[in-house]
Amino acid sequence: MSPIFFTSPDPDYRVKGSRDPLGFQMIWQDTGRLIIPHLSTVSTTLKDFQTLALAWQCKQETGMDDTAFETFFLRWEQLLAYVRKSVNDELSNTILGIDRVNKHWQGDKMPISIERVVLLENQRYTGIWGRYNSPFKKMVVVESDVFSAIFSEKTKTIHGLTAFKNCLMKPSFEITKHELEAFIGLFSLSEKERTFWRSQLLTESCEGEWHRMVEENRQQLHEESFYSKLAIIGGNASESLKSKLTEITNTERLLCPLSRIFRYLQTRSFWTKDEIESDTFINKCREASANVLPDYFTRQPDKKRRLYSILNASSNWETVSGIAAVNYEVSNRRGGSSWITHSSDTLDINHREGANGYIDFDPANDSDNDYFTGTYLRLFDTLNAQNDVL
């Protein structure tokens, strides 16, 4: 069996730690870019994009450099988290760090600081900056002809914003709920701004056809599984869009059962070859290869066909041995040790993080990855809602 080589991951979606023991994240993300070029699985909330856009407008107005802007933004995010809490408490669960926001909300004054944890541990990485900054830049939002016109109009409405900008350059300060009232208008959504965000966030790689199909079928899509959503959208689609949907469907029907086998193996510390050969769950997952059409792979075809040969092997043991080989290659490339190791007739589990003993897996309907479609549909719904504060 020839070795499998993985390209360097997109830095926007680089795995933190070792949550991706088979290196599948790079494969499904690359395949998802066939349709959705910029969004990520964690850039799902319009208010977070608004927070970032407004901060960039402040940057342009003050002329601050990139280093100052980064620390300014961390405090800006904290400030606007409190504003969001005050605007619509019912929807505040979408705020990153909402538990700490709720705790601070109980006092008369709320902290804004880069010298202590206010919202999140490692806010730079786990907050808006880490989740949204890269897709925001890839969409060249700030470079849009109408960006400054839209967002300068909003910042001009804030009484005393200049003073607050100066405060936000300090390491720490406090703000009262009364003072937050000056910022409430920042999250209003005019039709001009709504149109702007639609053009930015709902960008796709299918000349508008994906968007039209989502628009025409949105009500049907709400309760459907991942595969059913793609089938509905592809029902009356062009051959070009259908081919992309087929690539995504085939990729997930390949990656998901292989990943499920790996997670199932992790539920025990040791397996014998005989136990693996007779295991009905592993066999059921292997049979999912019948749902995969390897001839339709066009995106990273060699990698996917190699993985298909592992799933479609002649025995459970051969499939598991192939999975172990992939884990060894991925772990070695990252400078770590294998999660699973095998000899001629035994399998040892060295790392059990992420183990999953769920055996009611249905290969025809269950999936693990959504190829950024969930993010797109959520933002689509937000931008088509009939209210001006979201």
C-alpha cells in the first residue's frame, strides 16, 4: 500500500492539538471549497462579523497600526459583548464568552481588560479574532467600495465614541450599563448594510446557482439530514453544480465510516485480530464503501482513492491496518506518536481521546462534516430575517 501524503493545512483551520488523527480535516475542507470559498465552521454569527467590521472602521478612523489594533480589538470585543447583552438578552447565548458576560452583568460596572480573563481563556484564539479574522480578510470586506460609507455612518451616531476609543487603548477600564446605551445602534441592520453582508457572506463558487437553489428550497432544508439537503439542492441543478455536490457526497460517504471505525476502536485499549475480524460494527462501516463512487473523485483524487481502497478492503483487519497506517503517517508528520499501533495479530490503542462507542451508525444517512453548508445556511437565514436588529 503506497504512503499517503497530506498537504499543509489551511492555517485558518489548523487543528488545535490532535483532534484530527486521520488528517481528514484538510480533505473535507478542500472539498467544501468547491462551493463555499471563504466561510468556516466557526464563523456563523452576523453580529461577530459586524463587531469585526466596526473595529476595522475605528482602525481606519484613528490610523492605529496593526499591533495596536490587535489589542484594541480584544477590548472592543468585550465592550460589544456587553452591548449585545443589553440589546437582546434572549439572543445573547450566541456571544462568545456569554457565561462570563452574565457574571459581570450582575455588577454595577463591567470590566474591559487585556490584563485579566474577561470573556474567554486565550481570547485572541478562541474569540472573534481567531474565528473570524481570516475569512473576513479573504472576503476583502474592508476593501469594498461601500465599506467605509456604511460603517462610518454607524460610528458617527455614537455620542462620545472618540473618548471611548481612547479608553479602549488602555489596558483596563470599567463601563456602566448606562454608558452602553450609546453603542446600541451599532447592531442595527439597515437594508443597505444587509445587502452589503449578503454580497460578502453569501459568496459562493457556482455563479450564483447554489444561492438560488438554497433560496428556492430553504423551507425544505430545515429538518433534513446533510445528504438529503444536498440531494434537494441538486434536484434541478445544472450538471456543473451536481458534479460538485456529488464530489462532496462521495467524500463524506468515504471519510465518515473510516472515522467512525477509528473512534470505535478507541473504546478499548487492546484488540485481537480475531475480535476485529468478527466485529459487526466494523463490517457494517466497511460495507458503506458500496455507497462511494471513486471514479467521481476530482479533488485530491489520489488521496481519496487510497482511502477508498482501505474502506473497501477484503477484511475488517485489512481495513483497520490501513487506518492504523494513515494515523501513523499523520502523527509522524506532526512529530507525535501514533494513536494506535498494530502487530501481525493485535491492535494497541495508545490514545483514547474522542472515543465513540455509538454503534447505531447508519452509513447511508449519518455524516460528520457539513463542508461549510451549515454556516452558509445559518447566515442565509439571518440575512433574510424580517427584523433590523439580529
